Amino acid sequence: MSFANTGLASDAQTSAGNSPSNAAEGTVKQLPGGAVLHIAPGARVELGRSMKLQLAPAGAPQTVTQIVKLISGRVEIDIPASKAPKTAVLVQGPHKVSAVAKGGHSIAIADANRVTVAAVDGDMLAASGNDWKPLPSGLVRSFVGSDPSYQEQKVPGVPTVRVQNPLLLALGKDAPAAHAEAGGVKEADHYQLNVWRVTSKGNEFVRQLETRGTTAISGLTPGQYQVTARAVDATGISGQDSVASTLRLVGAELPAGARYEDGAILLGQRSRAKLLGATGLEASYNASQHFVAAPDSVGLSRGESTLLRLREPGTLEEVRVGLEPRSLRADVQITPKHPRWPEDMLEVTVQLFDARGRAVTESTTVKPTVLVDVQPVQVTWMRSENTMHAFIPAPISRGPWVVRVEIADEFGDPAGRDFVEIAGPERVSTR
């Protein structure tokens, strides 16, 4: 096949003023006519004037073809497939090697002494000099130096990809890493994993990873993702993407005073944690086998601990997180048990524990209140670790009296209380 009568030569001039560009971070260019050019990081290309080529059968209209001069590196071309090509891309590489991408997905790579072109999905034309030959879909053609002969092989096949734990909890400071495994293509030197975030406006590219088996995907925020893989051979040619494997990370936006600790969300009595990334999941609680659509937020069940269970619809694999009352519980004791004022001095001892019965640290903030009848009384509290002491002196007023001690957490939620009835000099009343 020859393009001699079109005026095309493999070293055609590019448009004036287009100096070589170095795509240090990779570039995507939308070419006139609808083709998309993906320029790999570090690739050097020039964009030239378009021209018309007779790519369809004789008598059909000529195809407007964009010219890309590939000096070094890698470019990928995507063109909507069509029986009568409406646009095409002519890639001119070193050593007078050229290729025409007519539709689908194509790749061209130029290194020090080799030019490789691949018709990943859709037919191409390839030439050394002006010796044009078809390059059917699914084949790779490599030219070494100025040798017009070439080597040909198949495009790597479509791999499989599996996310080992497709539903994960992302609570606390660090989200867990997901692990994805790609394989199944004997021609593969390695695999490229592409991670996409699923949004209401479509998939958004997140990152690309290389692996020869299993790799960790870390640093993701709560949300729904898809992971695809493609096989890459020793020449750098990659095949078609695999079927996507799903991944979801569920997180929570915690209200003031709540925290995630030892696998549980600690909440105030009336607080609710907003779920992130859970839209579309099913939820159940404790040991129930009845699942409903996951809510937007969750809280305690009648102020008590609750086990939240989440799963994808139609699956059995669950993630679980405990919802527990916030950590403060106060055991309050007033001694003696049968006091008489003014003879006795009341002593109050308070021991502080979290929701799991563990002693809290001295830094845990509490709000104690002492009432004699209904009047607040200021006392001096002494604290060591999780234990607080105070002494309540007898008032000047006449009794009998009722002394109440109430302990609340830093947000005002009740943590514990005790009271005692005190007789004056005339009589004694006991609890």
C-alpha cells in the first residue's frame, strides 16, 4: 500500500512554530476531529498540519488526518471506531517509521533504536519508509533501526483483577490499605492497575500502580472505587483493560466529643455519626439477619451499645463497627452512710472508668456538682489517676439536709451520682 499520490512522506514537515514539547507530567490533548492523544511523562512530540488520506475504499471521501511527530517516548491514541473513518492520526517516528491509527486504541513507542506500534483495539497501517502494510487489531509491530523488516507479536491479553477485601472500614487516623491482585496473561512483564473513584458525574482517575502480582492500594479516602488492570509486555505495550473490580471504603464524620477507639465509635447519648461512602450499602444491627438500606447517620440504641453491620447488596461479606456510649462512667460513694451534722465530715470518693470498665487517665475532663438540698456548694477536689476525693463540711443552716453529688463528662452527659440524707443534732435519718 502506498500513499505516494497523497503527498505524504514519512518525514513530512510539521507546522511552523511547533517546537518539540517535553510532557514531564504526561499530557492529554484533544485533537481536531475527535481523536485523543495521551502523551506519556517525558515523551517528546511535535504536532503538525493535518492532511487528507484515502483510508476508506476508492470513491469514498478522504479522511482528515492529524500528524504527530514522535521524537521519543510513548503516545497512546483513542479514536471513535467507524467503518468509514472520519478522522485519523499519522504518527511519524524515528528511522522513517510511521503508522496511521484509524480507530480504536493504538500505541506508539520510540526509544533509542526501536520503534514499536500496536493496534490494541482497531486496525492500523504501519510502514518503514513508504512500504505501508496493514496492522490488524491485536498485533504489535517493532522496527529496529532503519531495517525495513520487523518483528510481530500479539498484544498482551486481558488480565483478571481481584480486590481481596472489597469492603473496608476507614475509621481513625489511617485508612487500611486494600490489596489488589492481577494476573492471567502469559505475555505480561508486569501489570498496570488503574484506580478510579466512582462519582455521580462518572469515574475520576485516582492513580496508577505497577505490580507483578499483588500490590497495596493505600491513602484512599472513604468512597466507592473501581480497579482495572492491563497487562504490559517487555516492550512496554499494554493490552486492553480488564473488567473492573469494585472497592469501597466506609468512613464516618464524628460529632464533637466522639472518637474512634479500639474498633468502636464512642458517642454521646444523643450524638450521631454521619456515614461516609455507605450509599447503596445494606445495614443491620447486633445479631439481626434483617438488612435495610444503610442510613446517612448512626447512633446508640436507647443509649446502649450497638453493633453496626454493613454489606454490599447481594453479598454475605460484612464489615462491623461497634457504637458505644462515650467513655466516662463514674462510681460515686459518699461516706459515712449514716452521717450526723455537725459531728461528721462527709467524704466523697469518685472512681472514673470508660465504657469498657477501664480506668481513665488523669487528663479526662469531668464536671462534678455538689448540692446541699438545692444549693450548689463549692468544694475542693483532689485527683489521682482515675480517683477523685472531696470533703463536704456541715452548713450553718438547720437540717435535715439532702446532699447530692453528680458527675458529668466534659459535654454535660451524666456519668454517675449518689446522695445521702443527713440529720441535724435532733434526729438521725438513714437512706
